[in-house]
Amino acid sequence: MNPRIVLKRGKEKAILAHHPWIFSGAIARADDALDGGTVDVFDSAERWLARGYYNARSQIAARVWTWNDEPIDRAFLHARLQRAIAARDALIDRAATDAYRLVNAESDGLPGLVVDRYADFVVVQFLTLGIEERKDEVVGLLQELLEPGGMYERSDVDVREKEGLAPAVGVLRGAEPPNLIEICENNLHFLVDVKRGHKTGFYLDQRENRKRVAEFLRPAPHAPEILNVFSYTGAFAVYACAANSNARVVNLDASRDALDLARKNMRLNDCDARGEFVEGDAFQVLRRCRDASRTFDAIILDPPKFVHSQSQLQSGLRGYKDINLLALKLLKPGGTLATFSCSGQVSAELFQKVVFEAATDAKRDVQIIAKLSQSPDHRILLSFPESEYLKGLVCQIVA
Ligand code: SAH
């Protein structure tokens, strides 16, 4: 028998609707539940609801493994991992793309676990204590199921602190990844630093959006000038150049290292001669472009997360509005803006409203030509709205 947690009256609704999180405020009693251990969840009338793992240190005090009465053992983990991997096998054209998310945590029924493939390597994040406790089992199963050349841990994420865990980075199995791994994404080539890069090395969630955005840049009649703001390692720039052989792209980022890698990536795809690399703060550089009356045919805005918590919502929205306002002013009539937000707290509706406000202030009439989300390997679980975080709009300035 597992230790039990009993919910307060009326707090069972979300769990009954298969939301996988139980907040500490919803729990009436946690009896002898152990941090990181398995617990059975009951409603206030002591009816069994679900089985999950517990951590009193976290505001998300429990996360659900299953709504069925089944043991959380090796066979359970094996089945969940296999299901997630099989879903990607069916989705990804491996001849064109060898870097993608294999396991997307709660959305794949594996709370706190992220697994990304980069060519022959696998990069793993253990985000919570409950999954950390299963690390050996998970690593062994991934080795069996994927047989990678090497498995590397990138559990250097802020959320671990909330779980009472220190960051953890290093080789889990097999070979240490080289400093740069070459991956293939939609038949384009990129060097990825899985040991020091953002997230697990690359923004895999933008894969399909890079393709879509580049398609809109194709028909430009002349040599289009594109500004890739928050370029990181230049992925959008490479796609744009591949789609339009006349395109020129200015990559703008605050990180010198990211820009150095962007240059290498453009070279790898034979388009570095059409790239420019500007180090600086996006807000300042865009203002300077405005003051110099510089214009562009297309601008890509893929900023870092501006809103990390509800308390940052207003300042974050101001950030999104400012950056979009500046970009809209720099676009030529008929120009294209691809604008994104990866802040989970900002809904697609709210983001569209912010872009609308920016357009009004910029005195531009704007048409939406596409609405974008995260790539489908970054599964969104319908009963877990928190798993939907990336949204984008491709807009055209009415000439
Ligand atoms: N579009 C990229 C991902 C962007 S990630 C891709 O497809 O791979 C966000 C980037 O914004 C990071 O590279 C970070 O260095 C950069 N950044 C963060 N704050 C910035 C600022 N104020 N000015 C310019 N760049 C910034």
C-alpha cells in the first residue's frame, strides 16, 4: 500500500479531468507521504482518484502518474517511454530530421522528464524529485530502447531548486558528446552545443515554425532583407536563406557565443556570405534602426520568456508590445513579421491583443497570415493547458 494524500473538499475536480498537478493548497492530509515517493490520491470522501509522486517542498506537491490502479514499476515506465518514442517514430521523417523531442514530460505521462534526441546522442532533463528518484531506471530503459552513442544530462534548470534539487550535468551513459554535434533538421544542417547551449542545446520547439516562416519569405520579388531578432544560433536565418536564394539576413542577439555559432551554421549551409551578425540588446538596436530610418522586408521576433510568473505578466506584456511596436515600424509596406511568445502565462488570445495594440500604436494595418504553435513532438496534453506555451503570428503589413 502506498502512502495516501487526501484532498480538501471540492478540490478533486482538476484531477477528475486528468490535470496531472496537485497544488499543496488542495491537500488536506498527506499522512506518511515521503518526498519523491509514490502516493495514492483520495478525494475528501476517501475515494481513490489517482496515483502519483509527492514532494512537500514544491508548490506542485504531487504529480499524477496514472488514473488506473496499476503499479509504478519498471514495466510501467517502460510502457510510457515506449509509447512516447513510438509516437515520434510515426511523426518524424528521420531522413530529413534527426533532432527532436522524444519525451515531453507530463504530456507524455512522464511528469518531470524531458528527453531530446540529437543525432546519435540523447539529452535528458530530470526536472523534479519524483523523477530524479527514478533516474537509474529511466536511464537504463532509455539505453535499452534507444541505444544511443551517448546519453547526457542537462538538469541545470531553475525549477529543480523549487524541488529542493541541485543542478546536475554530465555523461549518463556511453560517449561524452563532442562540443558541437551536427544535426539535421528538415534537411538543413546545424551545429548544436548540447553541453552548454540553451535548454538541451537547440530550440526544437520551433522546427516546424522555421519551415512555415521561410515559406512566406519565398515569393519576395527582389533580394529581401530580413532581420532575425533574438537569433540564438541562427536557425531561422538558415531556413530563410534556404527558401530564398537572394535573401540577406541580419542576426541580432545579446550573446556573442550564440552569434559565433550562427555564423558557423550559416557557413555549414553555404549561406554565411548573406549573413550579418550584430551583438547587442534587441530593444536598443531596434531603436537605433528606427532612428536611422532603416527598413526590412521581414522581421523575425523570437524573444526569450518575458513572463516567468503571474507577477511578471504586466511588465512582460509591455516587453512584448515594445518589441513588436519597434519591429512593425521597421517593416516596409507589404513586409512580413513573424512574432513569437514562449511565455506560458500569455495565452494566444492575449498575445494577439498585444500585437494588435502594437500595430495600432505603430499606425500599421496588419493581416494575420498564419497562427503558429509548438512543433508536434512537443506534445500538448488537452487536460494540461500548461503544456501549450509557444505561440506565434505571421503577419503582413498592408501596403
Ligand atoms: N530564434 C532562436 C531562439 C531564440 S532564444 C532559434 O530559433 O534558435 C532567445 C535568444 O534571445 C537567446 O539567444 C538570447 O541570447 C537572446 N536574448 C535574450 N535577451 C536579449 C536581448 N535583450 N537582446 C538581444 N538578444 C537577447
